[in-house]
Amino acid sequence: MTYEDTKQDTAPLRVADVAHGRSGDKGDTCNVGIVAYERDGYELLCRELTEERVAAHFGDLVRGTVTRYELPGIMALNFVLTRALDGGGTRSLRSDHLGKTMYAWLLRMEIPDAPGVRRHPSGPASPAEVVR
């Protein structure tokens, strides 16, 4: 058994294991785009990243609504989070007043593991890769 096998057996599945993302502001509204690496990952995200679960994950950071848009042609989900930036870029005192890192928070969300869904090989390097 290799380090990679052990890591995948013990680590919880996170959105980042099957997708990447990007986010940004539109005033006090934040767009969070999540793009799956493979079709089975996209299908898993469609099942698990509901508006309610995403709203619960962000908690008090989002004071308005969470609306999800599906883009199956590019295997992506776009979430529009209203009242999510404490007034927006010119009003907020938050360190991320433009919402540029909101996608990273969503990538950390744990989701149920699904048989057959391949984890993307990004993440911490294995000891063998560090030695090279």
C-alpha cells in the first residue's frame, strides 16, 4: 500500500478533490463558480451542493440568499450569494471584501464519498514526490 492509497482511504472527500473554483464580487453579491474535473464528479456535486447545504456551509458570512445555476456543458455550478460581502468592496472592512477567496471556503466543504468518483491528484505531495 502506498502513501497515496492510505491518504485516499482515510481523508474525507472534499469538493476540492473533484473540482476547482473561482469567485468574485458584484457589489455586495458574490459569484462562486465550481468546475468539476470529470463528469462523475459533476454529478456528485449536483447531488450534494444544494442551495441549502451551501448556505449552511457559509453560515453567517452570507446574510442573503444562495441561488445555484447548473452549467452541464462545462460541468460547472455557479452560486450567487447575496448580501455576502458586508456591503461590498467600497464599504466592507473584511479582509476579502471582493470575495476572491470565497471559492476556497466552498472547496473545503466535505461531501459524502461516492464509489467510482475519482479524486483529483492535486493536494499535498506524497513523500516520494518530495524526494524527487
